[in-house]
Amino acid sequence: MSGAVARRVAVIVALVGALLFYFVVLGSRGITMIQDGRATSIGLGIGLLILPFLGLWIVVATLRAGLAHQHLAKRIFDEGRELDVSDLPRRPSGRIEREAADALFAQVKAEWEADPDNWRSSYRLARAYDYAGDRGRARDTMRRAVRLEQLEARKQ
């Protein structure tokens, strides 16, 4: 594992650990409030017990999505199909200039339209959406790519 990857994993582990600690504290406070016996305390205690479960679900869903996206990124990279944006002009912030991102998007969208049921096309389209600044469509399209790749893996 490279140093950068190890640092990212360490940060993720630390954040998840801190969240788990927070969830335990919230849960214990919720139980204490329920044991108080007053209606208001019971209601708030139940709310505090729900929050850790909701938070845990969000953490698990986010980690699963991140791992699935990393899996696709590795496969695309291994196949040599990652979008090459190294030569595209950039703003001082480092983001790709709008016109260049739009041109890249148009090219990748045409590829996707030719083969919309291929996870590779959907992955590349999601990355193009991201470069163009459309994060919502990027997430939706990446979810589609994950589903298509999972279907492909089941067929093999």
C-alpha cells in the first residue's frame, strides 16, 4: 500500500472510530433520558437512540459506495480507459476550464450513447459529469456504473 493510500485509510479509520464513539455516547444519553421517565425525556431519548442507527447506516452506505467506486476506478485504470485530462487547460484553482470540460463531456456522452449498458461507458460519463461540475448527475451515473458492473460480474 502506498504512503498516500495508507494515510487515506488511516484518516477514514480515525473518522469512523470517532463517529462510533459519538454514536455510543448518543445512545447512552438516550438510554439515560428514557430512564428519566418523563414523557419529554422519553421522546428525546428515543430520538437520541435513532440518531446513532441513522448515522451508522449513512457511514456504511458511504463507505460501501466509496469502495465500489474505487473498485471501478482500479478496473478502468488497469484497462487503460481512464479519462486523460492532463492536457486540459485549468483555472488557477486547479479545476478544468469550463469549455474544455464541456468538450470532454460531449465526447464521452457520445461514447456512452453508443453503449449505454456498458459500465465502462457509464463510469467515464460519471467522471465527465464530475469534471464538468455536475456532481448530482455524476453520483447518479456512478451508481448506474456500479450496478452495471455488478450485473456483468454475476453473468461471468
